[in-house]
Amino acid sequence: MKKEIIHTDQAPAAVGAYSQAVKAGNTVYLSGQIAIDPETQEIMTGGVEKQAKRVLENLKAVLAAADCTFKDVVKTEIFLDDINDFSAVNDIYAEYFAEEPPARACVEVGSLPKGVAVEISVIAVK
């Protein structure tokens, strides 16, 4: 099976040794996105809701680069630095996955890269 690296300038550049996404067959694995503005490469401030929106917009851009949409997503993983933010993040998340939401995991972690409040990764099948 051929592996294809997916990259777009419409989402933040990787902050480590990883690709924005990798397509293998008809499955696309998106690396976790954090609240980095792709234009400035700076962390978005203003609370977890604003960060969650930025994360989902970043994911949307990477999905588009792989010729996918949120409707193609089959699995998400949400990482929170504070589980008390679950409800706020869930409300934003529900705006992007209004119909037939994917399988999901959501966990609290000790900390996230660059001190962000939320990170989300997804798997899509086209």
C-alpha cells in the first residue's frame, strides 16, 4: 500500500518530526492539531472555546488537502489539559459533527504542546 504525505499551508506547520496527515489506501490519519493560527504560527489565546474552534478549522484544512470533509471522519481523539473543559469543547465539536458523528475518545492529559488547552486528532476514510 502506497503512503502519501498530506500537507497544506492552510493549517499550521508541524512543530515536530511528523506530517500533518498521512494517506494510506483510502484512510487518512491526521496528526493532532492544536490552536496555532496558520497565518502567524502563533498560539490562539482567548479561552478553550476559541482554541477548540481553531483546532477544528485546522483539521478542516488538512482534511480538505486530503480531499475529505468532516463527513469522512470515522474516529476522533480529544486531549484536554483540564477535563472540566469537556462541556465547552463538546459544544464546539458538535457544531462540526452535527450529523452522524464519528467514534470518539476524550481524555485529560497532564499537559499539551505549547501549553494549549485542547488537541484533536482524527482518522478519515474516503
